[in-house]
Amino acid sequence: MITVIEPSFYWPATTLQMFPLVMEHIERCGRVCYKSEDRITPISMTRFVEMICKNGHESVLEHASLTAIIVCSRACSHQLVRHRIAAYCIDGEAESVLHCHGRLSSGKPYSYFKRRKVRDLFAMKQTSHGRSRLRLVKLNCLNEATGEIVANKVRDVVYTGCKPCVEIEVEGGYCLRATKDHLFFTPVGWRRLEDIITEKLTVAVNGVEQEYADYFKSLEPIRPRPSTERKQQQLSVHFSSIMSWKEIGPIDTYDIVMDAPHHNFIANGLVVHNSQESQRFCNYKSGLQVICPASIGLAPGDYESFGRMIRQNGTVIDLPPQQERWIHQVDAAYAEYKMELAELKPEDARYVLPNATKTELAVTFNCRQWRHVFRERALNSHAQGEIRGIFSAILVDLKERLPAIFGDLRV
């Protein structure tokens, strides 16, 4: 069955909790620039934020970030990637293991490891030398096909704002602070931290033999890599239970964007991922949800195709030729997908799915970036219809919630 749905968005609970704090936070950060902290009053934030927006001092807006969950087609989500979808919202104190290369005095190359905090990787971007070094950085990540830990390149590191976070302690001594909607790898795939806590699921951690774990604890800035045999003992993961968790309030969070094909990395020993619905792991055998372009105008509902006949919500209907062709084409692709599932994994069967397939993704932008995206996607008459509709709706909502920041943008 094909189900046509409307594109939409909603704010996760963590963002709804943040809205009352956004203006106050921006003012406190912004007044540091002007050294006017003494002028903060219970009613000064609106006037201050309106002033910085009017004067083009939008860098101050980068200190506050908002996350929206967007339901759209794959055709639309591909456009959003151009705005750097942010989702790796973890504490800047979290550490990753870098794979580095050097040369001995004899000139012979060798590899070694370094520990680096995420905020230190972000700091590398502030200088031209640091940016050139960052392009060479490789972090540990999970090869989901084999379960091994491999090295993968970093594409970007971004500050994603001050957000409410949860601190978790995992069996084996692992500890990490992250947002509730952050994705962790579990035995049943990628799940949000909030759901993992509720359902008491285990999470994937860097699987190391005790000997190798001791090696990492005593890691020095430069240390030759152990033998291949010991390396293979380390390159795997196992699942551990969350022993305790607590809400710790807003902290500075960061986002690491990893290169294909492994869009995850390991922070403080835990495997974390980005936040888009993955066709690789989702199985659409029981039904496919799709987004129909507004130019075709197919009404939301359930559709079934039987030869030249189409039923909507169980009733045979007549459709205009263009709508009829569209349904038949999507249904044919879905039929092929179900046939492929009989022999292939979902990650391979998905190749025949159309761009109309519905997806969900979490997008996190700081307020300055939100303004930029609105100009490009909501206010730009040349923007594609679906993405323009979604971001126009988000802008209308934000104009009501945060008028001092977004009120000057006219839909």
C-alpha cells in the first residue's frame, strides 16, 4: 500500500524547553561583546536582540541553536544536506581517538594515536594551519556491516549551541553527555537516547580487551601503534547497559560531520550517529509513505494499484491522467522493492525506492543559520515547492515564538 502524506515539521521536547531561555542566553552572550552586562534587566533582552539583528551583528545569534524534526521526501532531504544537517550534539569535553601518522628518525613511517576533545577539534578550525591539519584527521567509527572499528575522515566540526543535555554512565566506566534526541547504536539499530533510557536498551561501546583498554588509559601524545594482532582485538564493539543517567541542563554542544561511508564516530567509547531516518536499516515491507509534489496535487490517503484500477482508502476512484501515472510509477517501484527484499538486505533493496519516499530528519541550526536558511528556502521564490512550504511554516511559527529574532523576515 502507498500512503501519501503531507510534508510537516515539529519541535522536539528539548527544543520546546529551550524557547523560554533563548533570548536571555543571546543577550548574556552578546553583551560580553559590548561589555554592557550591567545593563541587563528582566525586560532588556527583546530590545537588545532587535538591535543586533538590525545592525547586522548576527554572529551573536550563533550562541543559541534550535532543533526541528522535519518530515519530507528524499528529494527534499537531499537539498537540506547543502545546509549542513547538524546532529552530533555532544559535550565538547567528549574525547575521540585520532589516527595519526609520523616518521621515525630512520625515516620509516609509523602510525600512532592521540586523544582529543571535540571542542579542541573545533578550535582547530579557527586558524588556517589548524584547518589544514583537520583535513588529515581520522577518527574511530563503526563499520556497521562488519561490526569492526575503523578509521574515517572528519569533514567538519561545528559548534551547535547551548542545549539541555543528559549525562549517562554506561557499564564498564564509559560516560558521555548528549542531547536526549541524539542517536546511539543499539542491538535493534540506531535509537534516540531518550528512547534507550525509557526502554532500557543496551548501547554499543568500543569493544577492547583489558590489555588494550589499559593501553588507551595510559595513552601518550605520541605512541607507536601496537602490533596488528593486538589491533584486531580492539576493532570491534560490544553492548553495555546504561547504569545511571541524569539531566544536567544546558551545556555547549558540538557536531562532527564524518565522511562517507560511515556517518558515525566514537566519543568516550560510545558509538554515536547523525539523525536522519536511514533507508539502510528501515524495512518498508508493510507499507510505503510518500510525499507527492504539490504540482501533481494528489490528496493525502492510502492508495492501492490493481492493473489500471486505483483504490483510495478502499474505494475505486478515477484520477486525472497525471495523478494516475504518478501513483502507478510509485507503486511499480515499491513492488520491485518488496521483490528485492526477498533476496537482499534493506540496505541494498532501497536502491529502487523513489525520491518521493518519506523520510524524517532532525536539523539543528543556530539562530543565525536559521535566518540564512529562511532567506534561501522560505523567502526565495526560486526555491523548490516542498522545501519552501516546510520552511515557510517553520518561519511563521518562529515569528510568533521569537519575534525579536525572526520578526523582520517577511514570508
